[in-house]
Amino acid sequence: MSKEHQLLKYASSGNLSKLENVLKGKSNLLKRWLSKDRLDDLAEEEAEEPTAVPPIQRRPSLPLIVQKEKSVHVNVDCCNENGLTPLILASLNGHKDVVAMLLSFSADIHARDYQGNSSLHMAAWQNHSEVVDLLLLNGASPLSANKVGDTPLHYACQYCSPGKTLSIIKLLQHDASVLLANNAGDTPLDLAIRYNKKEAVAVLLDADSETLASKKTIIEAATKGRGEVLVLLLESGIDPNCVDEQSGKMPLHESVKYFRKEAFEILLRFGAQAGMRDGANESVIDIIRKHPEHRQDDFMKLIKKYHGQKPQVARAHLEKSQSVNDDTTDVTFTHLLLKNHVQWLKNDSEHCSAATKKHPVTNILDVDPFSYWMIPAPGAYNWVAFDLGANYTLTGVRIYGWGNKTMIYSFAVESANSLNGPWTAVGKYKADLVGPEDMNLLPEGQDFKGFYATSQFWRIVIADNYGDQFTIVSSVQFYGFEQELIPWFKQMNLLKYVKTFAEKGYNQLSEVAIATDEALKAFVHNEGDRLKILTESKKLLGKYYPPANLRWAVPPQTSNIIENKQMPEFSVMSDAYTVGELILRVHGGGQIFGRSKASLIPKSNGYYSRATFSNVAIYPAGSYTLEVQSSVDPTVNLVLDKQIVVDLPAKRHSEINRLFDDFESMMNF
């Protein structure tokens, strides 16, 4: 086998050591670049060089291969029968270290196969984001087109897999064009819509608002019946009544032609007009009449349903005045930080991209500043998704971390209609390197504002950090308010208090639920209004503060218990403000006489809630295990770690002894 064949084989398979032998033999220079600790080595080398910017403040990246040499033993740009060079093969198969080695031996980064595809095309096609990043950093052009006019961004969008949009993001960061059309006239957005790559659509719309100028995109989505993609386009501000100047087509008309009922209803919801005529001078009604009668009814019912309704306002068109409007009220909020709830997150694949067992993602919602989420995936596409349980209008986020290499660098805040997406970015940010380096000291928070959006589902996507193999986030808090505040006050005819409550920190119903009369007196001066608010707020406690974290305040007595005789009172504690009914159960065959239920009552100091069991008696005599359970969630429970012993009354003891004596006398007789 010739050296060129060997080079092609090892580049394709990723055999780094044999590839190096073919090129030159052992190379200390390359080992330094390609060792698993190369990012640390890179930082050390930068520190040795005089620079005005400390290395730790530089944006982390894969190494730029600047020290190059020629191989005198083999043609590094040889190709196989399809014109694929070693660099193209390594890029195609995602062998990042092999790509770096070939680049260090002066492989041509602009070489093409017989179809005109470059190494960057191949890496983008297969969603090898780290290879894409490495090639871009070393001069690969994101605008290069193959023989059919496709750029690497066309490939990245057309072949985007769920959760694999980082290649698209990297290309956009290096000025790939979202408007560049291929020979068939298709832009990357056109291909993403045609192949229903909703995550790619979301990223492209976030990246460049000029994509909205293409009316072809929404017509394509309507024709193909891409419901989720259609929502993304409409939320981004595309006119549902637009007309393509060349074809004369309109989205609503095309959805009817191809019997796309879901797309038809979405367009109507966003204000598409059934009475408008397209370039062929046809109305929607004209097209509906061309369908068989049994199909016409479906569309006509939808037209009737949405006729006269106020259309849904696209998120892009919402005024960022941070106002809530009513017939008589215009409320402008000063948004404060929300109180975190642990229910917003779970340590699973639906809520985060990665975590460690010792440092789960749920740590970012607790009150301990020294607990944190550790992400063991440097340079990867990492994220955390929150389900807030209700719609919240958010206007900012505060992220806590330490001033070392584990600090996040660039990230985006996104929202969606479900945890499954598709996600739309509402803000993109870069964090500063602030706070103490020592993680034994308190972390420092940074605020990122400037967006205004409403959703139940939110996500923070972390693109990179300051160069460590782990990314660490201490905690996350949001600025905003819960949308349910508005109808809650409105049903009491007290909408005028929404602004006041929000600006006093009662910006979510869970906080309103624990408001006290003393606190409300400071800003609700009308006694009748205050009483009405307090009465309704107490009804919220069960929803937001159910029993949790049960423990004994006064444990049950375990000895000197007599059957059918009342036990001494005992009580259970729960977290602050919790309310709900607790049930007492006896395991081991015993029965409870008297009260087996008790209610948790919040203490006025707000430290805990307490339920007291009294008038409890157990029958018959024996040894039993006591358990207290929440009536709504039996998994919230508390088991006494010691069995209680129930004795017979003294009188019955003597009676039974007499029976035994009589029985023995009979046996002796």
C-alpha cells in the first residue's frame, strides 16, 4: 500500500499515531497541540508571551494551527477516486485531532472534492461542531459554495439533527450568510423549512432579521404543513397575509390547496384573512369549494371559529413597554427578581444537556451559594431548561459564578411553548470574568437584561466558557412577573394593585400567598381591599406550599401506651408556609381510634408549619410502626424510626392471668 493510500486510510479511520508516522514520525510539537490537556497548555504558552490582555480574559477556542511544516514523505493533499483529500475525510468523520495534525502539516483547507465540497462542507453536513470550529478558526470560508451552490450553512441546516445546532451557530458567528441562495434559489432557511428542521429555523431567525424578507419561507411552511415552523415564522414577525411577488401565492391559500388543516388554523389565529385574493384572483373560499364536500366543512368551521376574533400578536411585534393594559388601567412594572422554586428543574435529560451526580443542575435553584451545577463537557452545546409551571413575563436573568476559567463566556436566553421546543432566542450575551477566583468565597452575580418575552418554558444555552474543561454555574435567577397575577387581581376588581404588588416584591402568586396583614398595611390602605386580598391569598397556599420535608417536632411516645387509651399529643413540622392535611397510619395490624388526621398550620414567624395529633388511641395491644403521610402525595411521608409498644390495661392483665390459672387447674385435675 502506497503512503498516499495509507494517509487516506488513517485520516478516514482516525488513527492518529499511524497518520503521524506516515507524515513525519513522532512530533513533539503536535503532541503538545493534541494532548487532552492542550487547552491548559495553550493558556500556559500564551502566559509566557508578552500581551496586553491576560490569557484568562481571552475567548476560549480550539487552537489556531500557526506553526506549520511540510511533509517530505507524502503528498498531504492526495485524493481518492472521489476527490476526497485526507483533510476532507477526517472532517467528514469528525476526527478533530487528525484534522488539527493535517492542518499543522499544511493540508489545503480550501481543497474540494469532485462535487465542489470542502472540508467545512463535510463537517457541517455531519454536524461535527468542534471540527467546524477548528476549520473556521484556521481560515475555512463559510461562504464557499459547491457545484450546486450549497454553502456549509445550507448543509448544516438541511441535515440538522435534534439538539445539534452548534455547527449552525459556529458558522453564523463567522459571518455565514443566511440569505445566500444556491443554484435552485434556496437559502439555508428555505432548506430548513422544507426538511422540517425547526431548531435550525429558530437559530436562523434569531441570527438575522433579514430572513423575514423572504416570503417564500412562510409559503413553503404552509404548503408542507410545518406547523411548529410556521409558528416560529409568525412569532418572528412575518406577515400571514404576505403575497409572493413572483408566484402570486399566499400562505393561507396554499394551506387550503394542500389540505394542511393545522397550518390553516395557525395562520387564522395569527390574523390571516380568508377574504383576500391571491395572484390568481382566487379567495380562500374559492379554493375550499374545489375540495370534496366532506372536506370543505373542516375549513369552513375554522373560518367561522376565528371570524371576528382578535388575532394573536406576534412576539416580535409586542411593544417592549413592559405594560399590562386593561380597559381602565395601564400598569408599567419595575421588574424585580423572582423567587426560585425547586420544581422548575429536574436533574434529567429533559431539563439539562449534562451534569454530574455530585453537582446536579438543580443546585442552581437552591439557596446555598456554594452549591453549583458542573457541566463536564468543554466547548460543547450545553443548556438548562426551566418549566416555570405558569406563564411568566421575563425581562432579565442574573447568573452567579466565580472569576476563573469555569465562568460561562457566551450564552443565549431562549423561550418555547414546551420543553421539546422549538426554541427562540430572546437575548444573546457575553459574561464578564468577575468575582473571586477562589470557589471557597461567595460567587458574584451578573445581570443580563434587554429582552421582554412571555412563556412557561425557558432555556439558557451556554456556547463556551473561559477555557476550563468544566463549566460551573452557582445559581440563576430571573427578573419578571407571573402573568397569573393579572387575572387574579382582576377577578376581585382590584387590578389597580398589580403594579404596587409587583414593585413590592409580590411579583408571583407564591409570594402573594404568604403576604401578611402587617406587610400589606404599608401599601394597601383600604381595609376592605386588604381583607379581600388576604382572604383570597390564603387559598393559594395549598397550591404553592404543599407539605414537604416532614420531620418530628414532638415525636410520639413509644412506651407506656395502653390500648384504647389516648396517647400524649405529638406533632410534625414541615417547611415554611406549607399547608395541607396529614394522615396518621399504623403498620403491623393495629387500628386507630380517635383523630387520625391533622392540618399543617403556618407559624406566624414564617419559619415552619406544624400539625398536632391529639386524641389518638391504638388497638389492640402489640408493637407497631407509625407513619405520617401527606393526603395529596403519599410519597411525602415521615416514619417513626422506633416501634411503639401498646400494652393491655392493668385490669385485663389480671383477668387474663386468672384465666390462665383456671386453665392450669383444669389440666392438673
